[in-house]
Amino acid sequence: MTAMAQPASPLSIGSLAQLTLSLIAIVALILAIGWVLKRFKLNAPRGSVDSEILDQLSVGPRERVLLIRIGEAQVLLGVGAGGIVALTPLSAPIQLKASGRAPAFAERLRDMMKRPGGAP
């Protein structure tokens, strides 16, 4: 009679190496999928609500107040490190002045580019 080959132990070096490489490949695949979703913004919710940020005002280094439009209504939101807080819905919409003036950031960038050295 021929001797039957004994199966490899589940704790052998070869099986542990295969298990480790499989786990590394799965984690790498999860990270790659996350990067692709973030890069191409494929995970962003797609709503049918017509909304936009109308204006914003910084009130601190990490805090700002946003005026947003959702459909026909306008809402003031507070945005900070603690999250987003609805301050108040507005009963009468605010009419913003359509000025041809460049935003403050664009003006500051233009001024910095004109200076020698480019930095303040």
C-alpha cells in the first residue's frame, strides 16, 4: 500500500505567508477603492434638491456663517469645528447685490503676486 500524503498543517509557514499576503491585498484593495471614490467624488450623495451657497462670512479661524438657498427658501447655517447648526430659516429672502467686484481672496492673491517675493 502507498502511504497517503499528510495535509499541510494550517499553521505552517507557507499557509501563514499566504494568509498574510491575502490580508494585505484585501486592505490595499479597500484603500484603493476609497481613494478612487474620493478622487472622483463618486460617493457624493446625488439629491434632486436645488441648493447653493449664496454667501459666507468668517467669524473665526474655523467658524463661519453661511447663507444657503434650498429651493426657494433661504437658511442661515453656522459651520464650526463642532459641526453644522441651522441658525434660522429666513421668512423673507435676502436679495444679494450683484457686484462686478472680485472676491476678497482674488484681490489678496493679485496683490501678493504684484509684490516682489510674492509673500507678505
